[in-house]
Amino acid sequence: MSGPGLTPTPLYHLYRAASAVLVPFVWRTVRKKLSRADVPLERQHERLGHASQPRPAGQLVWFHAASVGESLSVLRLITRMGERMPNLEFLITSGTPTSADLIARRMPPRCRHQFAPLDGPGPVARFYRHWRPDAAVFVESELWPRMIVEGARAGVPLALLNARLSEKSVRGWQRFPDTARFLLDRFRLFLTQNQQTADNLIAMGADPARVTPGTNLKAMAGPLPVDTALLAEMRAAIGARPVWVASSTHPGEEEVVLEAHRQLLADHSDRLLLLIPRHPERGAEVSALVTAAGLSVARRSSGESITSGTQVYLADTLGETGTWYAFCPLVFLGGSLREIGGHNPFEPAQAGAAVITGPGYFNFAETYLPLIASGGAVEVTTAATLADAVRHWLDDAEAFDTARTQARALVAAQETALEGVIDTLTTRLELG
């Protein structure tokens, strides 16, 4: 194939030159962040393309995921691919210490993690020279030009998985159509989160034959881990008190949640709210909000116990959300009362929970819409409607059980979708 969009453009050449100059400066910033997170020096050098592990023998599939959310979305996919094809080895790269810690705790068999190389000439060349991947899968919107172009030049089949592009990103790329077509032509496959992203990629210059609309891969991630000892401890501490969860809340949402809880306490004074802010480092700030709302609070990060007088238990810790979902299957999921985009409702649903959401779940629309239509989730907009939704499920056990059943049914349906993703990847990337 040939054409103005299929050969390196002046803009791409400019990017190559700029990235070569900027790598030393970017490295200084990146190294400081990794050092603050106590990442060992050897592992810091992975960002410069220096591998800290040997390449395994056999066929190696490389997944690149930017951070925590993207990493979570592919771990179950890698596990299932490995079960189906025991000859495959896997490499997963990401850019943040938090994602590296998460992957280390949930590492699939025959998989290893490295920090992704900076998108400069030396790091990218060293990375490809050492790992020699047989296929590369970039997750969501990770379009690093040099990494993509050098991979394709080396003959590595490339896929963009769970592709998601904001309207702002699409408009930006459409200002440079030749460069967009050039980069998109390096990929053999685009598996998108929804039809809109598929249409956007085609409008940007992707070959329609290589674009396949799909579903949000994050909806297919495995269940969150559960600490059985903590679960037993919570059940003993709370007993038969009616409980609801507000999870992954953001600034501006806690006030709504707390007002809803005040309304619920007016009906039954023993109701307990388990509040899980999206960012645990906001614990002190959120605790102050609870106190300002006139409610009593116990902070998990401070080791404070739940008593009969505790009205809000603030779970400002990392890595325990799966346990909270297993403990209480009535979950309001944040990131949705503001224009944030929402969070993955299948995480609580996989634990057997029914879900309440605000209207701002646009990043997970293809997941929420069937969940709401089935009755496995409900949408609210205010503190009053949130209180009404919680009250309904707390007071009507039959309605609550029906909602949970519908949520579980949609989770089960994702198993078939996951197998379809694996079939498409293995066929189009010539794996197996």
C-alpha cells in the first residue's frame, strides 16, 4: 500500500527529532518519581529500555497498559489466553509504580512485568532488541509514535485493544490526517470499546477492515481479591446492622452521599455507611467532611474500630475494595455524580452486588446501559434519589435479590465476550 498517509510524514520526523532531544530531561523527572516510590535502581532503568529479566524462550506476547485501570483490564485476558494456549509467554508493561505493584500481586502464569520504555530512540531500540515480541497489544489510547512505528518496522503484528479516544483526541488527530493515517496503518487490528470509537478511528484514517467494535474490556476483568479474615472481622463487628457502600467517590460527591445517609438515618438510626474514597490519600479531607455533616466516623487507616455509635466507616486504604463488596452487596459507585466518567460496575457485580450510579458514567456507557435496562443497576441524580434507592433495596429484600440476580447474569455473559476477544486476537495476530 502507498499514499500520503502511509509513509513517514514531516510531523512524524519532527517528533522523532524532538523525542531524541527530550529523553534525558524526561528521564530525570521519571527517575525522581520512581525513586520517591522506592523503585529499585535496576527497575528504574527499564524506562530506558534496559531489561531486568531475561526474554523467555518461545512465542512472547507483549501487552502495554498505561496505568492501573488498563493493567487490571488485561490481567484476566492474559490469564485466559495462557490457559487456552500453554505455549505462549507474556510481557506486560506499564508506566506507574502503583500499576507495577498491582500487577505483581496478581501476576498471571508465565507473565512478567517491566516498566515501559520512554518513547525515544535509545530506550525503544533497546526494548525491542531484548524482548523481540511476537505480537504487541496496546491498551486503550496508548499511541506512542516511535514505539508503534519501530515495532511495525521490526515485523511485530500490532493491535490496539479496548480502543478509546475522546472527542478532543479525535479532533486533535484530525488536524494532522496524514500523520494519523500513517500511525494507524501500522496496526493490524483495532478492537474498540464501542461503535463510536470504531467510527472515529475510521474517520481518522484507519482501514475499516481492521476495525472491530467490541465491548469495554474492563467489564471482563476478574473479581477483586477478598481478604477472608477481614471479612469475618467486619461481620463480627457490624452484626445485623443494615449497611450500604459508597465506593470510588471523588471530590464533590461525598457531600451528596453523606446527605443521603443523613436522610437514611432519619428512618433507622442504626444504618451504617461504608465510605471508600477513590483516592485513599484524601482520608483526612473526607473524614473532615463526615464530621462537618454531623456524623460520627471511624477511619480504617487510623485503626479506629466500629462501635454501635459509628455512623460512617471510612475505608481509606488500598487493596481492600473487593472485601468491602463481598461484605456488602449494595453499592453506590462514584465518579458518576460529576462529569468524571464513572467506574467499572462489573467489579461490584462480580462480587454479587447490585449497583447505584449517578448519570456521569460515559466512560462505561456500554457496560451500564444493559445493566440499568436489566434492573441490575439504577441511576440517581441527587441525595434524595440516592437515599430512596438505598432505602428501597434495604427494605425490600425480594427486589434487592432480583437486582443482584440480573447483575450476575450480565457478568456471566461477559465470559462469552472475553472468549471472542481472545479468538480475534489470536487469529489476527497469528498466535498459537
